[in-house]
Amino acid sequence: MIKRLNFKHSDEQLKKDLKPLFAYDLALYYPLCDDLEKKRLISLIHIDKLTDMFVELDSEDQIDLINRLEEPRKKSLLRNLESDDLKEFIEDIDLSLQPDMMALLSKVKAKTISLLLQYDEDVAASIMSTDFLTISIDDTIKEATDHVIKDSKETDYIDTLFVIDDDKRIVGLIDLKDLIMARSNSSLKKIMIDDFQFVYDQESIEKAIQTVVDYDRNVIPVLDSDEHVIGIVTADDIFDEIIDATEDDYQKMALLNDYESSSTAFERTKQRLPWLMIAVVLNLLTASLLSVFENTLQTVTIIVFFQPLILGMAGNIGTQALAVTILGINKNEFDGKHIPKDHVLKEMLVGLINSALLGFAAFLFVTLFLILFPSQTSILPYQMGLVVFGAMMASMFVSSFLGVIIPMMLHRHDQDPSSASGPLMTTLNDIVSLVIYFSIATLVFL
């Protein structure tokens, strides 16, 4: 956290204090200020740094900051934003506020944002920026260079230029450094990359992410059905999407709704309580199932000693299988919605080998433990060891199978496989493992 600013200082001194601070640090500091401090802070920050700081704020603080600006400075800030950042801001605010914000934009930018807002949130065009430059295939090196110098705006992405033909269709791309280093009498075709990667506007964000990752590009064009460049997706956009997706998956694994750091304890309780109630119901179901084994528990009380071992190992191997399967789904390693037999069989073999080896290790541990610390029962150590061996091997194998098949089935029916994680999957593993464990103990000892 940055050192707290002293607002008793003069404006000149505060400007000096603010100069070395990064926009991200200021975004963390801004919500901690009172009304007077906020007003003075944003009046002293240069508009470029204020724009960068604005992007780092959450939606509520962005609205708060906007409302504190005079209209000319408000217009400057909004027009300074890159199109994708501006679209995200307008998309996140209340519908009633959107017309007022759109009215502050130029007609061209307002039209661009309106177009971006029409795309579904899961397609590549929804995260694209329209701040890019195109050059004609017929331009000379000098003409192309002059075009970049004279026509590029501060918000434009110019590291890569997109080459178009007379019909405005993309035919290649040129890295700016290659254009700068090229001889003025050379042609664009000699330095142009004509074998390039792209995505169509209606293709998924996942496809855009995979394209950037697979081909190690800093930027890829987004094309319409006529091969016209309508936007770009940068590595920064992909990075932001990966962070958002990771946070979303983590929340789903914990069975949480959208998490906000500013939410109150009561609001967080409302988010978590329904899922915890579901877990309670499932655990009551577990208790009712185990009541069938009441006689076994009363007769062979020693089986309770090794219950955590069975549950823990079954949960661990199930979570591993689940994680590998969800990762494969997210990386599009499987063929569409079909359940991949190779993946299932491979994970089943892994589950079988691990459960057999760990079950044997548990047999040795339990047998040795009961020899060193004999119980007050007539059960022989090796008998209990065999029960634990059988229960651990069976429960781990079944948990491994569930960890693979449940997310695949959810994915096949267009449900998010991340919802298979967390307390629900844990409770399901517990039910299966306990039923297996107590069933084997009942068959052996009664």
C-alpha cells in the first residue's frame, strides 16, 4: 500500500508527491479518501494518469470519480479511454446512466460503443478494441510511415499495422519495427506477414484466447464475414479475460456468487448461505444412509478410527481427476461435446493404479498400527487392514471416475463444469466412500 498523502500540503507539493505514483496505486488509494480529499486528488492528477487510474477502479468508484469532474474534464477522460475499456465501463453502469455517458462522447465513438454493446458477452468481438490502424497494400513504405505518424491517435494500437486491399479486406500485417527499419524504396509486400492468425467476430472468446496463446502473438485481428478488420484483441485483453475467468471459476468451485470486496458481511452471508444449506441437506442424507449401518458401528467401533483416511484419500484423487478434466475442457482438448473415451480410460487407469498402491500402503499401515496399539476387540489386525484396503481402493477408484464423468456430463449439456467442484462434489465423494467402507465392514465382520 502507498504511503498516505498529506493533504495539508500545498497543491504544488501534492503534485510532486503524486508524480512518482503509478495509476494502479492511486486506484487503490482513491476509495480510502474522504470527499474533500477525492475532489482535490483528481483535480491535481494529469488527465492521462487519471484515465489510467480510472481503468483500474471498480464500477462504483468509476461512477463516483466521473460525478466529481467538471463536464469538460469528464469528456476528456471518456474520450481518452480505449474503446474496449470505455465499452466495459458503460456496460457495467446502470441502464439509466448510460445515455448521459454516451452523450459525452463524439458521434463516431458513441456509434462504435453502441456497436460493441450489441455483441454477446461470450464472443470475441465483445472484448475487441477498435483503436487500430490499417494501411493500403498499394502504399509505399514512406506513405505508410507518414500515415502512422499523421493519422494515429494516442489511444491507437500501432505496434502492429493491418494491411488491406482495395476492397478493405485484410491481406496481411506488418510489425511497426519492420516498417521503421524498411528502406523507403521497398514495397510493403516484402515486409508484410501474409500468414497470420485471426478470429471472426462471432467466434468464442475461448477461441481468441487459444489463438493468442498458441501462436504467441501480441495482437490478432477480429474479422467480419467479409474479411474486413473490425477490431483487435490484444494480449492484455486476453490476460484480463484469463484473470476474470479464473476468479469466476474459483468462486464457482467454492459455490459463491459474484464476489465483491466492498460487500457487507450480511450480503456475503446471503451469497453463501443457500449453498451451505444444500451441503447441510446432503450431509443429512449421508447420515440417513449411514443409519443403515448402525449395527455395524455399534459392534465394530474401531472402523471409525480409519474413516478420515478413507474420506480424505477419496476426496484427493477425485479432486485431481476433476481438475485435469476441467482443464482439458477449458483448453478445448476434447472433441466437442462428446465424452472422450481416451481421457476417461486414461484417468480410470491412473485411478486404478493409485488406488491399488495406496490401498496396499493403507493395509500395511493399519495392520502395523493395530499390532502396536491393539484394540479391545476380537478383530485381527490384518482383517481390519484388508477392510481398509478394499474400501480405500474401491472408494478412490469410484471418486476418480466421478471426477472425470461429472464435469464431462455437465459440459455435454451446456453447463459450466466448474460447478461440479466445491462442497457438492466433496459431499458426493463422502457419501460414496462411507457407503463403500461400511458395506465392506458389514460383509466382513457381521
